[in-house]
Amino acid sequence: MDTIPLSPAILAAPLFAGLQDTDVAAFLRTAPCRQDSFSKGAILLSQGDSVSAAGLLLSGKLKAYRLNRQGEENLQSVLGPGNMFGDMLMATDNGKSPVTVECTEDARVLFVPFGSIMAAPGDFGDRLRVNLLHELSARYWALNRKVRYLSERSLRGRIALFLLDAAHDQGGLTFTLPMTREAMASLLGVNRSALSRELSRMEKDGLLAVYRGSFRLLDRAGIENCID
């Protein structure tokens, strides 16, 4: 088995937060982890695939989506460096993926088997498992957010919730989204044209300003009033 180099991307990942470099290196040297590179458009995981290891994204971007009966993508999440996929599934009995995970740009991924995480000894293993729980908790809240968006009766309400969450996450009323307009539309359960029309109406109403991929919330109270 090839030795996995201890890169800055691995050490910066939330899964290995608070752990000594030497301990992480030893774990990668002894556990049956593997690291692979993928090109844009590559499918890392398909709906129905078995999952026994978590994928830790070291570089690039991924999207997780489901296909509806018409073959259209229903975006579940957009993943950047440090994010994981398959972590919630690898511990289940059937471990079948409900989503497809695809590269939206060239990517590098470290695959970490569930058994290796659970068998890691001592303080290192304890911290590794706590870090995994933190990741699972973050994933739960991300899914909770999507349910909130889709529970809004109006498209304007969905957009308002989404943009307020983005402003909170980035710590300011001006921010850039880590996704395309098409991906945003899919996440909110609408088509891109409808999303663009409603954003234009919100601009005309003085609620926000849009600069390509960036947003500025001009009237936070007005935006909050859009929510049911």
C-alpha cells in the first residue's frame, strides 16, 4: 500500500482538527486509507452504491444530487475542501447511497474507512471520533436548513432564508456564494429562470443588490419579512 503524504490539506481538514501531525501521519501509514485524484465530471459515488468509507475532499469541488423521474438533478449539497461525503452512510447496515457525488472541478480525495476510525486507539482515536461526530452534526444541520427552505410556501421566502443563512455564515451582509445560480436554484427546488426573475424583483424592491455571484443585503428587516 502506497504511503499517503501528509499534506497541508489533510492537516487542515476538520476530521483531523486538534491532532498532532505525527499521530495523523502514523494513522495514514497504518490504516487502509487511499488517496485518489479525479477529473471534472467524474462520478465518485452513484445512487445505490455501497459505502464503507468516508471521502474527505482535499481540493476541488463536488456536488451531491439526486435524479428525479425526469432525469433532472435535485441538488443536495455543494462540497469544498475539508468537507466529507459518505460519512453518514458508512456506519449504517445497508450503506446504500441515496445521492450521486460528482466532481464539478478537478478534485483530490482521501478515503477513510469507517473501521479504521472506530479502531483508532487512545486519545488520538477519541479525538478522531469526536471530530467525526462534529462533521455528522454539521451535515444534519445542513439538511435541516434545506428542509426549512423547501417548507417556505413562496419562492421569495426560500430565497430570503437562504440568503440570511449565507450572510450569517460569512459574517456580513455582503458575500459570495460558493455555488452557481443553477446550483442555488436546484437547492431551493425551483428552475433557474424563476430564481433569476425573483431575484430581479427583490432588487427592484430595494431588498438586495446582486453583483454576478455576490450579494449585498440592503434591507435585512424587509428580507426577514419575506419569510412565512
